[in-house]
Amino acid sequence: MGELYSQYEYWIAATQLLLAMLGMGATLRVRDFAEVVRAPWPITVGCLLQMLGVPLIAWGFLSVLSLDPGVAIGLALCAAIPGGTLSNVFTFLGRGHVALSIALTGVTTLACLVTTPIVLGLLISQHMPTDFVMPAGQIAREITLILLLPLVLGMCVLQLVPAIAPRFSKYCIRGSLFFILVIIVGATASGRVDIPAFGLYNALVVVGFLTLLASASWVIPRLAGLTSRDNTAINIEVAVRNGNLGLLIKASMFPAVIGTTDPIGDAILFTVLTYGGLALLVGLGQIYLHRWLNRAGAVTYPP
């Protein structure tokens, strides 16, 4: 199982992400994006926080701490990718502004075609071997073919055959979850997910980084005067990131080779998986927190 996974790691990650984007696309209409354009301040705050705030937080975090190259690159990957499909579901469950969450996911997903290679180049160049060249063109192609194109195709399904779109989306999302399980089991079976080797310190680093993102995405929308529903959407969108894309980029930059050890690649993989698992727990906590606050009317901001 481990050798088979290592041989097909890239294609497993690509299939998982493709299914996830097809499923999300089948829930989106053009009007979902048009709705937030009429009130641009919340999406402006959310986009600035995602595309500038998160990389700046990551830069500060990486500058202050002394980290292994693999962990540093893994955190940079988490900062360079947009919000994921689960953020939209979590925002709905947390009674947040779902249209804003969907629009933020869509806009930052489109933008990551340009921003992801730039952010990675700025954050991790010092951690790469001297002869390493950032595959910006390859990353851009993969984002286009495996992220954006399936998203558009999913939207076409909803537009052209709306009767089957909910079922289509459900099975695509279920398929993507299955491949996440394959990634976890395969990486573990290959011996590349070594918890003792990763260490408590590195695990706490990932926890600290996620805590900073969740805290900043709570405070900044409040300072910007956004409503509680907008705050919920942005807070969850920033914390629950598209780890699937991170795994794909990792597999592209540091492909697994059977019979060859790769401490940096393995640390990147574990960092991205750890962040993704912790983000799910934090997202569930955010759901209940925001539901309680919105129901209690404890959070009210000026329009």
C-alpha cells in the first residue's frame, strides 16, 4: 500500500482536489458573486486578509521562530493557498454570511493562480536548496487545470442541469473525502507520517500558527466594522484553508520516490496534514461559537 501510494501520490492528490472543486462548483452561480459586489467592503476586507494578511502573519511567524526547512515550507504552503470548500459548509452551519464565504472562496481561488507562486517564492526561498527553481509555471498550470477548470465545469452543471446538481455535488464531495482518507492511510503506510520524528515542538508550531490566523481573522473584521454574519464568514474562511491544494503542490514540488528518503518532503506533508486536521477541529469550534454569539445577539457591529 505504501509503495503504491508513493508511486501515485501526485495523481491521488490531483483527483481528490478535482472532485472537491467539481462538487463546490455545482453549488455556485454567478449571482453568488454578484450579490457581494453590491456591498464590497466585507469582501474587500476578507480578500485583503487572505491575500496579504495571512502571508504577512506567516512571514512574521517564520522570521521569529527557528524551524526545520520542511516545517517552514509546510506553513508557507498553508499560507499561500486559499480557503477550502469546507469553509462554505462551516459558515452555513455557523449561521454566517454564506454568499460572502462562497465569493471569498471563489475570488481567492482565482487569485491564487498568481498569488500562490509569489507567496511561496517570498516565504521559502531561503529554505530551498541552492539549485532549486520554484516551478511557478507548473503550479499555475495545475491550479488552472485541477482547481479552476473543475470549478467552472461544476458551475456549468448547476446552470445546465440543475436537477442533478445537488446529487452530483454530494457524490463529488464524498469522493474527495475518500481520497483524503487514501492520502492519510497511504502516507502512514509508506512510513512518511512519523509522529515521533515530527515532534511535539513542530506540532505546537502548527497549533500556534493556526491560532494566530484564527485570532487575526476574528479581530480585524470587528475593527473594520463588519456585521457578525460577515465576521463569521471571514473568520472561518481564513482558518479552514484548502489543504487539498497544499498536498497537490507538495506532491508537485517534492514528489515521493520509492526507496528514497526525503525528510523535507515528509515534514511538509505532515505539516499540511496536521494543519488540515487541526483546522477541522477549530472550524467545528467556530461553528458553535458563532452560532451562540449570533443567537445571543452578543456580537453586533455597525452596518
